[in-house]
Amino acid sequence: MNKTKFIIFARLKYFILPILILSLIGCAKARILSLLTNLAKNEKLKEQAVRQETINFEKAKNFISANEVETGFSKEDILRDIGEPSLIISEEEKEKWVYKAAGEGWMGGEKIYLFFDREDNLIEWEHIGLETEEEYLQEVRSLPENFYPFTGKSC
């Protein structure tokens, strides 16, 4: 009787072991597919953010060229009408919002600056194309000391 159970168990292990191995491989493949799906979603989010950055720049450009921007606008007004800036730089007396097209680098290219006072009201704006060397140097000097140019963020 014990010998029969042993023989049955010995035969079952050759049947069960491959099934267990295949199920583990299937789980690993499912995890890999899940990881790849998440990476693809993240890439789509990045692409969407890049497109949105350019869209917001174009909105800012259109607002300024159509003379629709006025001093006294609140940050909420600007966010509603134009959208999020590419970068926000806090200074002592004012805050500078920078709008730029996604393909433009930080050191050169066309940009729009919106300046807000401490009460979060628009006090001035500037649309620059950085066509001259002096404009380029002025732009470089206006960046914070701890600015990291590859991300557009302050460290």
C-alpha cells in the first residue's frame, strides 16, 4: 500500500512540477506585461505634458498679441485663460511665470514672462525672442543661481 502511494506520488511530481513552473512563468510574464503597460502610460503622459506646454505658450502669445492681457489680472485668471507656465521663479518682490514652447531650450528661443506682485496680481509682462546676444545674456543672468538647465527646475 505504501509502495503504491509512493509510486503515485512519484508520477504526480512529474506532472505537477511542470504545471507549477509554467504557472510561475505565466505570472512573471503577466508582471512584465503590466510593467510595460505602465511605462507606455507614463510615456503618453510625458508626451501630453510636452504638447500642453507648447499649447499654453501659444495661448500666452495669442493673448499678448491680441492685447487681451491686462495688469491686475489674477493668477487664477491667467491659469484659466492660458494654463500652467513652464517655470515659476519666485523673486523678492514679485513672481515670474515663464511660458515657452516645449522644443525651445532654456538658453535662447522665444519666451513670455508674466510678473505677479505679492497679492498675486499681474503687474507686467514681456515677450522676448532673444534675437540678439545682449538679450541672450540678459536671459541667462535672470535665471536663479541654482537653476538646472536640463530639467528647467531649480535645485
